[in-house]
Amino acid sequence: MNIDKHNNKPLWTRSFVFLATANLLMAIAFYFMLPILPIYLVDKIGATKSEVGIILSFYTIAALVIRLIAGWAIDTYGRRLIYLSAFTLFSLIFIGYPIALTVLSFMLLRFVHGLTWGVLTTTGSTIAVDIIPPKRRGEGIGIFGLSMTIGMALGPSIAILIAGESRYMLLFSSAIAISVVGVILASTIRFPKFTRTHVRKFTAKELIEKTSIPVAINAMIVMFTYGGVISFIALYGKEIGVNNSGLFFIILSIGIGLSRVFSGKIIDSSGPKQILIIGMVLLLIGFPILGLMNNSLGYHIAAAVLGLGFGVIMPTFQTMVNNMADSTRRGAANSTFFTAFDLGIGFGMMGTGALSQAFGFSRTFSLFALVILIALTLFITNTSKHYNKSISAK
């Protein structure tokens, strides 16, 4: 596979812009569901908090189940057909949301939808790394990820405006329309030429990129807290008198976006250690604010601090796994990383649902600081050393 000859090419190519825009539209459609779906499930389906957590987590569980297979497939058969097929199915599955009327049917629907999401995001991220010049990888991954961040900001806000009190059909229809436009745009991308060097066997060794494992585990621990926040922040807001969580998502996304812009260049010039430590310290500050200041001010201050922290951490971990992996193993590296990423979010959704049922949201979010402390300790004592050793050996 000869796809890594981009050292002298600019970052802002037509393909990069189109890919990022398609990713933005996909993200908007995905994040439409986050603030509305928990409320919809409670009000229309009669689900409990724990059941909401399980339903939401099925999406992520499905994604992590398929990611390793997706990584193997795109390293073996190429990116284009797999990417466009997954994008099309992702769009069409929104048709099932108004039809699913029970907890079980929603679990099945979210699982199938999660399969398409897992293939789509793994392949899209790998295509982005193929396109981005290697010397600007940290910056490029940060900017590409910004399309997801903007979607996270716009999606919930637009969804709340569209759905209002009960206009759920209009919301589901809008998600279909937006994602279909993304499919059309994605079909115009000039994919880097793919040449298969050999047939990869369908084995655990081929599915998993072992150099990515320590970084992936570290990311999984951090993403436990992210999964809890994005899934239950709307319900927590209602408990403390913030009925519209749209501003939280906007502030969170602005924080993520700002930190992505500057962190990528720092990664490329100075490495990941310092910037990752800063990101985790921000999370250590943000979660106690979210959990202990039970009012609108604390709620939105926490959004800003957490956004800055998550915005640094996400692209930095992803850049690390791509820097360590060979170009012929990028699919496996990204699928290994995103599998752990999704596993953390899935456990976070289920864990936050169960913990909040027993202890309340306030205590649960406060305890997230301890989870981040564990992640920070692991990074300093093990992950950063593994990364330096792997880079030195290349």
C-alpha cells in the first residue's frame, strides 16, 4: 500500500475539506440524538434511568464490536467502498427511530446503528490520516476532529429547536436529510490510491495493532467520564434547574474546538506528554465544579473547563497511535484506538446510569475526578514511556 507520500503537500486540499465537511454532517446527525433521546425514552417509552444508560450504551458497544473488523477490512480491501456503504446505511437507519416503541426494540436499533457508526468513523479517521501530510499530522487530526466537535455543538442545539416539546418525527426526518447530504458530499472525495501489499489473515494479530494498546487503554479510562457527561448532562441539568442543555453543549464544544486548534501544533513540535498532562489537569478541575456547584453557573463553567481538557486529550491520543503505527497498519491502529475509545464511552454510559440511580448525578460527576487521576498516573508512569520507546525504534 503506497499512500504515505504527502510530505510536501498542503493540509488544506479539496479532499481534506470535503472529508471534514462530510464528517461534520455525520456528526450533526449523530449528536441530534444525545439531548433528546434520553428524554424521549423516559417520556414516550417509559424507560428508567438505568435502561436509558443501557440503550445508549448499545450504540457504543456495537461500534466497538465492529471496529476491529473494520480496521482489518480497510487495510485489506481499501477505504472507499466500505466508507460510502457505511455512510449510506448510517443515514437510512434513522428511519427506524419512530418505529421502535419498546426498550428492547430500541436496544436492537441502537446496536445496528452503532455498527454503521463504528465502520464509518474508523474508516473516515483513517482516510483523514492518509490525506494529511505526516509532518502536520497532529494539527491535521486536530482540525479534522474539529468537524466532530462543531457537530457536537450544533447538533444538540439544532435538535432542541427542532424537537421542541414533542416534534420527534421532524427531528428524525432532519437527521436523515442531513446525513444523506453527507453521503453525497463524501462520494466526491478523491481517495488516495490503495494498493494491497498482501492478503491479511483474519486473526487477532492482524485485527489489533499492539503498539496502540497502552495508549488505547489510557484513552478508554478518560472516555469513561466523557460517556457519562454527554449522555446524562441533560437529565442532570433538569435536576438542578437548567431545563435547556443546549448551551452546555455549545460551551463544551467551543472549549474542545479552541484546544484542538492550538494543541495539534504543540504535539507536532514538542510531543504529546506536556499537553496531555495539561488536559487531564483541566478535567481534574472541571469535574468537581460540575458535581459540587449544583447551579447554572457551575454547570456552564464546568462545560468550558471540561471542553478544554477533552479537546486536548482526544486528538493527542489519536496522533500518538498513528505516529507509532506503520502506514500499512493505520486501519488496525485507528480501530484499536477507537475500540477502546468506544468501550470507555459505553462503560461510562452504563456506569453513570447505575451510579446516578444509586448516588445521584452530583456525587457521580464528582467521583469522575478520581477516574481522571488514575488515567493521569497511568500516562506518566507507563503510556508516555511506551510512546517514546516506540518512536525511537522506528
